Amino acid sequence: MENTKDITNQEELWKMKPRGDLEDDAYLNKDAGETTMLKRPVLSHLHQTAHVDEFDCPSELQHKQRFFPKWHLPMKVAAIISSLTFLYTLLREIIYPLTFDKQYFYKIPILVINKVLPMVSITLLALVYLPGVIAAVVQLHNGTKYKKFPHWLDRWMLTRKQFGLLSFFFAVLHALYSLSYPMRQSYRYKLLQWTYQQVKQNKEDAWIEHDVWRMEIYVSLGIMGLAILALLALTSIPSVSNSLTWREFHYIQSYTLLPRLQ
């Protein structure tokens, strides 16, 4: 009987622990004059009443907890987009130009993957913008902003942060894969081949002005885009966003020409 009472008390304490929904409500009802963005005096008595550490969940309740619930939809969408983009790139870059005397399967680990990553990243970033536009159209159609959104749109709106963070993840992978280009053995062989052809054609200078400018602009824009995504992803971390005022958070998320990730 005592063990049963202990388990019941642990369940009650764990259920009394404040969750993200309560935090979101406190965030929406926050007074604009507060110094920090996520100051929640409403929840202070709950922390004092039921002080349960996040990692002290009773073993009897661990199997009842959902595993990354807000990441299910973004991960599934990212996996589907990645698979379709990979198949398209594989057909275009490997299967279609395939000949009997020369094969291009060596391009799959680096070159093909590196073409898939930026397309998936920009598509996921577009999925952060799109629900806000659809929500505005729904509100105009309803004639009011107080009517509830459809369930699918509401779920999509709540996972925009996850879509944005996945977009940043794929962008970082794209940058790392691009930096690995000179380390490939195939690139070294091609570099030797280009050098031999230049010597054979008796060319002292292989400089092509428009190619140089194009590559310089591509790399510069890629670095700036990754820096902006990194800034937005950093401010989406709760410990960082808690240290910002609402004005600072709104400025960072609104004036970087990218959608809000939170």
C-alpha cells in the first residue's frame, strides 16, 4: 500500500510540473514592460509546490512520455523531400549520362548529396513561410482572426520552429560538404588533368573572369545566408531567448528577411 501511495504521489508531482503549454500562455500574456522576454511570475508557486527536476521522472511514467512530439511531422516531411530530391538528382546526374566506357557512381557520396542538401534546406525554409501566408488567407476568408484554424494548419503553425531548425541543419551540412571538395581524390585527378591540358595547349593563363566573379558571389551569398540562419537558430534556443527583451527578440526575428522560427 505504501508503494502504491508513493507512486501516486510521484505521478501527481510530475503532472503538477509546469509544461510548455503553460509557458507559452505566460509568454503570450507577458507585459510589454518586463525586462526579460520570458518572465513567468505566474508559475513561481508551481515551482515551489512541486519542485521536480526534469530528469527525475519516475520510471513508471517514462514509458508514457511522448518522444519528441513536435519533431514527428518536420522529420517525416524532411525525409520525404530528401528522398525525392535524391532520386531526382541521381537520375539526372548519374543514371541519365551513364555510358559503358565511363561511370559516375563516385559522385554519389559527395557531389550528389551536396546538391540535395541545399534544395532540401530552401524547401524546408519555405515551409516556415507558407503557413503564415495560408493563415492570413484563412483569416480573410473567415472575416475574423478569432476563429480557430483547421487542425492541420494549427499543427503546421506549431512546428515552424522545428522546420526552421532542420533547414539550418541541412544548410550547415551543405557548407561542410562544400568545404570537403578539395579533399576528394577525384578532384585531385581532375586538377592534374586540367593542368596537363593547359600545358598541352600551351596556355600560360587559364583565368576566366566571369567564372571567377560568379563563384566569388556564390560563396559570399552562401556565407551570409548561413550566418543569418545561425543567428535565427541561436535566438530560438530558450536560454538565449529568455535573456532578450521582446523588442530585441522581435527585431532579430523580423528584420533578417527570414521567417520567425519561434
